Amino acid sequence: MAAAAAGLSWRRVSSFTGPVPRSRHGHRAVAIRELLIIFGGGNEGIADELHVYNTVTNQWFLPAVRGDIPPGCAAHGFVCDGTRILVFGGMVEYGRYSNDLYELQASRWLWKKVKPQAPSNGSPPCPRLGHSFSLYGNKCYLFGGLANESEDSNNNVPRYLNDFYELELQHGSGVVGWSIPVTKGILPSPRESHTAIVYCRKDVGSPKMYIFGGMCGCRLNDLWELDIETMTWSRPETKGTVPLPRSLHTANVIGNKMYVFGGWVPQSAGGEISAPDGEWKCTGSFSYLNLDTTEWIGLISDCQEDKSNLLPGPRAGHCAVAVGTRLYIWSGRDGYRKAWNNQVCCKDLWYLDTERPLAPSQVQLIRATTNSFQLKWDEVPTVEGYLLQLHADSPVPPVAGIPGTGVPETAVLSSQGGCSLHQSPQSLSSVPYPEMKVDHPSQANNLIPNNVQVALSSSSKVEGKEKVAAPENKVTQETLKNHSDATGFKESNAPSVLPVCTSSAQTSANVGELHALDKQSVNPDASVSSTVSSAQTMVTQQAVKTESSSTNGAVVKDETSLTTFNSKSEAAETAYVMPSARVNTGQTNDSHSSRAAQRPPVKTRDRRWYDVGIFKNNSAVVSQFYLLPEETLNINSKTEGEDVPDYRLLKKQDLFPGTVYRFRVAAINGCGVGPFSKISEFKTCIPGFPGAPSTVKITKSVDCIHLSWEPPASPSGNILEYSAYLAIRSTQLQENPSQLVFMRIYCGLKTSCIVTAAQLSNAHVDYTSRPAIVFRISAKNERGYGPATQVRWLQDMKASGSK
């Protein structure tokens, strides 16, 4: 057990903002996405406020609730179904219990008192406290609790209950009514202040409810199982050391484990104490039950309880909530007092990561320059940071190199439509937040500072600048030809790569076929992405904030890595094929995917991953990376969970223009570094080409839309023309959904165009994020076409129907 406890990494939340609720016991909490919602409990009176804690921003707030606001209560039932919460029963004042049922619509913070129908075969539940109230599907299951047999609240005559009720819910809001299920087997003995959880194994579809412990004159540590499909009670046989008898503990399911923390336990370590006035104490012991094997595993025993403030202190009547794989614990009483309303309560908030985080999504490209990338990836819940790594496609010198110059600039976007951005930050939850000022870390301060350790080792510290870099071979290029109307391209095989538009003479007649590249093409890199709602008109879009559920990352490549089509097959509107494939890194003008294998292989010692740094948020501006000492170079540079080096001791390398870099990212939590994402591949731009058009606006009319944009901020010469492209439906998309096909819908000097209803009728609706129609716009100067701006025009599919 000591070895198991040593692997735990409890964290006390020491920095938060907002109105912190007063410490208490007997409260209840649930989670809606990243929000902890706490209600009731008390000390020096029963609390009636609803408190919310945002686990992402570390902010407490008091939502402005309205409607049939319930009175304060303690030891009540509290369950969450989507964004609605149900509250049943509890103590409303000392000695007076309730059997009222309230519903909270958290999307509007609206309370409503609901009156379920009485059961056809008996009476509705009597007023009670300390019962369990568990949700599975569209039903809540009520078991046990403590009733007061006396009508005089000052003369408490306790009666322990073991009745069992089922409450059927209506979809979205409201309830149908109570029923008393007919069960088989022996009912658990009467009890209160027990725990009940519901678990359904993935390989066996029958859900089970597990009841553990509680109080019935003495504390209990028996485990009961209810098969919800057959309504059969049983006592499962368990292995391992059963936790001490307890009440007022918590139990939470994460994965296939039921984590049990705290509560009242016998003062002595031996045997069950039956005397009601026996010696009891609060405990900080911590165990879990493997629900697949019914084996108990002890993690923290009573003798290991906190003596160094590294573990939550002993407590009972606290709340515990699972947010993803992270377990939060807040408040509770830490000692025994005879007076219920005069307890010593804990004020602390703790969390424990129970397993390593999942792999993040692939790294996505927001913007590429000649010597930097702006990247993002989807957030992973409840993590402390992200480890970003890159792999250079060419040998990395042992010292910082000098960036190359004079290399042509082009780029390729992600195979799934690129990353999306929108004009204003998007809430992660449908639950409205109160007005509050939030500091969103800038790209410059996203790196975790030197004095912050992130669940790795004492040396896992990062410098306070957000830069990364890597050198690569230069690419030469002939003079670019004019942009052809019949261009198209198909990429070779690279992870997380995307399509692009090409310019210059072409060499193939059939869209989507892969051919050797005979002539150069310019590939507008969608280096800037944005998202526009279909309900909006005249919506200015700029690269402001990435969309959390956006698509996979993009790649930047020079024109020699693209296939093109025969200039004889010109048409007014041309399709562009963009498969998800590996990016080719040909070094000469006539090289392409079919010739990539002819490149001399990179030495084994150069095929390693380099740390860019540890980032607090899910975005990074990369212009440098860290070089490891010569003696540490190997093929597998970092494995999952390996400690991060002390970056202060490492040299940094700048990125080169026109160079392909591969990226991967892993999330970090209290358990360490998780698995890495799939690999994305991007290329730095080449000087001399125009930047991407900006400030894209979409105005919707009855039979068309108007698309407009502003010229690039850095034209690098005179703009000769613009091209706009629309992602269209294609049989190739059916074969490979990540392979987008683009049609050019405009070419000219104006900074606006009309997209007709006929063109829109052929548009492909991209579902990699929210449903959207995808446009790309790029500018051309004397050197050729520069990177494109990609716009995702969000569609209301319910209103408009499938395109």
C-alpha cells in the first residue's frame, strides 16, 4: 500500500478567484463539463446558495438563479442529467427533513419545483436525509436514508430506511413519476450516509448499482450490487482488503474503478464497532474497488494520513466530483462535535489525477511564416500543460544555425479542412457564465515559467518565452509560371497533411490522379483560418482564437512537392484534390512523391524528437526548439511518462525558412506525460510571396452570398490577382472523407466576389468540426501565390437541411 500511495500526486488548489463559499459539510456536488456545481450543506446554518467552480479558469462564481428557488438543505440527493440537476429531500432545518423534488436547468440557471406522480403500488418516498440518489439512463434510483418518526422536529426519533424507489424522467425537463420496482434477492439492510454508484462494463451491457457502507446505529462496510436490468440484489464476493466501516464518505466512478475517500471510521484499527457511542474519527484513507474484478486496492491507509500537507486531511461529509479522470474533493468536517451546526470544517480544495491524460488531437496550423508557426490543438480536459515536440526533416546541427534565405514560400493545409478560428472566444459549455473578466494568456506567456513544475520532475522547468526552432535544407526554384485555371494537386503520404491550390502550368488531365511533377506550382497555404456562422451577415473574421473542436493540422510545403494538372484541361471552375497524405519533401524542382524515396536517408541520429517546450494552454508560437546534449541523441528521444529535461541547460535552435517540421503533442497531468498525438507536418514559408488576405466578410443574400476580404498586410510587391476556392462534393470524399476537393470560383483583381446558389448547391459540408462550408482565398504577386486564408462558414443544418 505504501508503494501505491507513493504514486499518487494530490494537488491542493491554492490560487483561485471569485466568491469562495464558506466551508461546510453535508453539501453535494456534480460536474457539468468543466464546472463543479455545489449546493446545500451547512455549518452555522444551512446554506441555500448555488456555487460554481470553473476548473479551467480556477474561478468561483455565484450564478443568478431564478424560478422556484429551493430552501437550503443538507444530506440531500443531487444528480446531474446533461445540463439539468435534480435535488431530492435532505435536511431543511435541524430535525426537519424534506421529500420535495426540484429541477435546475443549468443552461438558464432556472429552478423549478416538480411534482412527480405517486407510485401505483405504494406511497411516495417519505421525508429523509442521508439517502442515495443515482442516475442511469432516464431514471433515478433512490435508496435508504434516515427519517424522523416524530412530528416534533425538536424530538428526533430516527428511523433508518432501506426502501427503494425509481423516478422516471422526461426528456430534457420534467419527471413522470415514482414507482416501486419489484426486486429479487435480499435488500441491503437499512442505512443512511452510504454511497451508491452505477457502473456498466463495456463488454457486458448490464448496468449495476453498488451500495457501500453507511450508518445504521453503527458504521458499515458491506458492498451490495443491484442488477438494474433484472432488479436483482446480491452481495458480490470481493478480493483484497475491505476498507474500514464508514459513513459520510464519498464514492466516485472513474473508468472501471470506484474511488472511496474519507468518512467516519472506527477509532481503533480492529474490527467493526457496534456501539452507537463508540470511538470514531474522521479519516483521510483512500481506496478503490476494481468494478470488473471486485478487488479492493488500498491507496492511502489511516496510518499514512497527511503529516506533510501533501495529502487531503481527514474529513467526513465532504463532496467529491469526477471531472474526466480527475477527482476533486472540497471541504467537509474534520473533527467530531456533538452540535451538528458547530463543526470544524475544512476549507481546502484538492484534486487527484487518477491516470495519465489521453493523447491530444493532431497539432493544427493557424499561421506559418518564414521562421515560425502558430499552432494549436484541441484541449484535453483537466491537464496542467502540454509537451510539444518537433522533428526536423533534415539533420539538425549541434549548435544554433543561421536561417536560410531566398527560398520560395508556399504552404499546404490540413487534410481535414484546417484549423478553424472564430471571432470571439467560444464557451465550452452550454451553461452560461456570469460576466467576469478573464485573462487569456497571450502567445508570449503561454510557456510555463521556470519556477513552475508540471508533474514531471524537479528539472521539468521551461523558460518564460514561447519559441521553438529547427533548421533544414534549402530548396531552389525556377521562375514561377502564371496561375492556371485548371490546377489541382494531390499530396503524397504524410500524417495530418492537407490539400492546397496550385499555380503555374499543369501536367495532368484528370483531377485527383497522382502524377510526377513536371512543372512548378504555387501552393496557397491556408496559413490563416477563421469560422463564420451561417446566421451572421457582414461578419469580420480574423485569426483571433482557435475553435476548440476544429479539424486536424496543416502542412506547409514548397511548390516542388505538389502534383499539378495539364494546362490543356483548363476550365472556368477547377477542382483541387486534397488528400490526407504524407508531405513530400523533394529538394529539386522535378521531385515529387514518387521520387521522395530517392532522397538520401537521414542519419539515424538525426531522426529524433526535440522539445519545443511545455505550454500551459493548447496553442503555441514556435520559432525555436531545444537541442539535447550530444550523448543523449537516440531514435526514440522521449517515451511516454519520461521526465522532461531542465531547459535552462539546453541550447536553442531557430527554425529555417522552407523547411518541413513534424509536430506531436502530449498532455501532462499529475500522473505525468501522456501518450503523444498523431504526427502533423508543416513547412515554414519562403520569403518574397504575399501574405494571406485578411478580414474576410460573408454577406448572405436570397440567392447568393457575397465574399469580400482585405489585401494582405505584407504584399511583398504588387498584388496581381486573387483566387477564391470552394470545397465541393466529390466521390473522392466518399472514399476518403479527409480528402477535400476545391473548385476555384473567382480569379481577378477585385477583393470581393459573388458565390451563386448553383455553386453553393455543389458545396461540401465539412463535419470535422461543426458543420461548415469551406472557402479559401489567396493573393498573387510577381513571385506567385502566397498562403491562403481559410474560412469555415458555419451551417445550421436543422434550419437549412443537408447541402
